Amino acid sequence: MVLAIFYILNKIPKRNKFKLTQLLQNKDNVDPRLVENLKKRGIYKWISPEYILLESKSFNWDISLKDYILMVIAGSIAGGVVLYVFFISFYFAMFGILFGLTLPHIMAFYKKKKYEQYVQEQLMIYLEAVANAVPVQENIYAAIRDVIPMMKSPIKEDLEASLLAFADGKSIKDSFESFIAKYNYKDVKLFHDMLNLLDETGRDSDGELLNIAFEFQDKKLYREELKTAMEPKRSSFRIILGLVLSMPLLFLAVRAEDYLLFAQSLTGKIMLILIIFINIFNAFKIEEHCFFDPTESVNKIK
């Protein structure tokens, strides 16, 4: 695989090689025309570390440029080994670099989904705790102040900033505007609109705050039900994927000459390419459905 990467680099003209090196190293002096052209083609985010390094900050993934490069190298080697075993060809092994460039994005997908679930769970705790505290304290400031120590970062810091603005005399609506914009769920906005109304008019005699909090908690229930329903399909796919990946090794161990003839024939190459693409497509679809939130289109603020 290392030889394959060197082969690719040697085939690139020196001028383009220099531009590509700058891009992969996240240099500031990259030709803006090159960047703009790659962005138009939808290629830029796949080959530049900048996209992942910037996006990762939004879901608290601490990844450095060094981590990104190591991930790309490890992914390229792993992808190259798999492709070489399938096709018995260094030419096809070179395409392992595509998996290397995709690996950081796959990792980012899982990190982002995990972070979103974490934030939702923290918001659930916050909404329910405040909804229960307001009738007891009969003071919105005191209720939120007492709940804040239960929270974790980054929600804790965001609540502290909003509560400080509220203590300075701003309304609930103005104080929590940035908080609502950051965690842009309709239930969170509705909850603070209700707090703003209560701050102006009085008590929550109908328990509307708790109703909103419980409605937001339904998100977790729906997500877990969907994930449970998808788990058998996910497990079955993993077994099938394991069999597919081990298939070339099995044939090489039993009928090596026949497999070499098959892998080097046009029909064999087409069949192997189709097998790989079908499995990649199925993997993306299954994982997408496993993490699908059926309430997001309803609960997110557009």
C-alpha cells in the first residue's frame, strides 16, 4: 500500500503536487481559485483537513491536524490491504486512499450523533428539573440557579451566561435568546417562552412547563424504539460483511489459482466492484436509519 501511494504521488505533475500538499497540510496560502473550484465540485471537504477540524469544534471532538493525517494514513493502508486481497492488484490497492480520506468523516458522523444524544439528555434533565423547581421556588431565577449545578458542559456554561443576563434585568426571552439559538429545538424555545410568560403573569397553575418537558423527553423514547427495531438488521449485516471480507481469503486458501483467474478477469473485477459498492451502500443506509431521529423535522427550529 505504501508503494501504491508513492506511485500515485509520482504520477501527479509537480505543480499540482505542490498545491495538493498545501491543501492536505491545511496551509493558509493555498490558491483560492483551487479551493473554490474544489468546493463547487463537492470535493474540498473530502480532501482538506479544514472541514473536519472546523466542524469537529461544533460537537466537542478534539482532533488535531496530526490526528487527522494519522487517521487518513491508517485508513488508506487498511483500505489498500482489503482491496489488494480482493483484486490481487496493486492498481486497485491504490484506491484504498479513498477510504483513508473518508475515515475521518465516518468518525465525525459517530462523534456528532453521540454528542447530539448527550446534549438532548442534558436538555431533558434541565427542562424537567426547572419545571419541577419553579412551582416550589415560586421564583424563576432561583429555580434555574439551583438546577445549574446538575448540568454538565457546555450547557452549564451557557445557562450561567443566560442567567447572568437575566439577573442584570433582561427578560427571559432576551436572556436566553442565544441559548435557544444554539440548541434550536422548538420545545426548548416554547419552554422559555412559557417561562417568560410566567415571569410576567404569575404561577404555572396548569403544569404547562412539565408538559413541554415530557414532550421533549419523547424524543429519546422514539429514538430508542427505532434503534431497537434496527438492531437485528444491523447485527445481520455485520455477519454478512464479515463473510464477504473473509471470502477472498477463504478462496485463496482453498482454490488460489482459480481465485486469481477470477479476480484478474473482467467479469470477476465487475462482480467484486459490485459486491463492494452494494455493501458500502447498505452500511450507510443501515447506520443512517439506526441514528435517525423521527421527531427532528418536527422539533427542530427551521
